[in-house]
Amino acid sequence: MLNSGVVNLIFFSFLTGFGSLFVKLIHGLNSQQILFYRALFASIFLIIVAIVSKKTYHLILKHPINTLIMGLTQGLSIFFYYLALERTTIANSVLLVYTAPLFSVILSSIFLHEKIEKKTYWAILFSFIGIIIIIDPTKLQFNSLQLQGSLYALIGGFFYSAMAISSKSLTHKQLLYIVHFGSIL
């Protein structure tokens, strides 16, 4: 029998998988409007959950600077991801946003002074070759929507990585609320 954590993981992974498709299917709203309504409905939902579960104490910020940085970087990550979805395919957007681990290796070595292993350098090199293959510079024009979308997705991946790095000092119990409410700022 599956425990509730595994069921939640499966459920939210399923919903997340459809998130890109929903953004692509929404007509009449731009990225900023979609982001606004996403934040509004999620805020209402999380406030209700916090009140009903009597866990409003999770909303108290213990690390306001890190929370602000994490929220800002998460908001920017989602914003650039939505911009990418407007301009390029879902496949390119998703693949390029999930270059975040590459940026995480680089950022964690700079800001957290983590050592990069030799095999990681090779992985980064091959990953960047993969990025070039996905972007396919032979078919791009400098001002094409495809190139803009790909660049926005990479920027989104960078900010997604920065969000992960900045969240390292925050507690896991507060993380859900902090990530969401910080990203609204």
C-alpha cells in the first residue's frame, strides 16, 4: 500500500506535468496575467489550508532575506518559463528550464563553496552540447520567436536554480508556504 507522501508526490507530479499544457491552451491572457491568477488562486488555497489545519505559524518568516530572494527567483523562474511557452514548443521550454541542475552546480560552487567533481565537469559539457542541439542554431534567426523562447527558458532554468540554492537555509516545514508567498512578492 502506498503511503500518503507517495500518493501526494504522484498526484502533484501529474498536475505539474499538465501545467505547461494548460498554459499553452489558455488564450486571451498573457504570461503576466496567467502568473497573477495562478498566484491569486494558490494564495487563497494555501491560506485556507493553513487556517483549516491550524498551521498558520508556518507563515511566520524566520529568514526574511532568504525568503525574499527565494520568492523573487522562483517568481522570475515561472515568469520566464511562461514567456518561453508563449514563444516556443512545450518540449523545448521544459527541456531548457530543466537545465537548472547545471546552473545549480555552478551557483553552488560560487555561493556555497561546494566542490565540483571531475565527472561533473564532463556532465556539464555534454549537457551544454545537448542544449545547443535542442536550440538548433542552424535553423534559428536572430530575432525568431523560437530563439527568444529558448533563451527565456534558459533564463527560467537559471532562476529555478537560484531559487533552489537560496532555499537551502529554510526549514522544510515552512518551505511550501514560504516558496509560494515569497514568489508573489
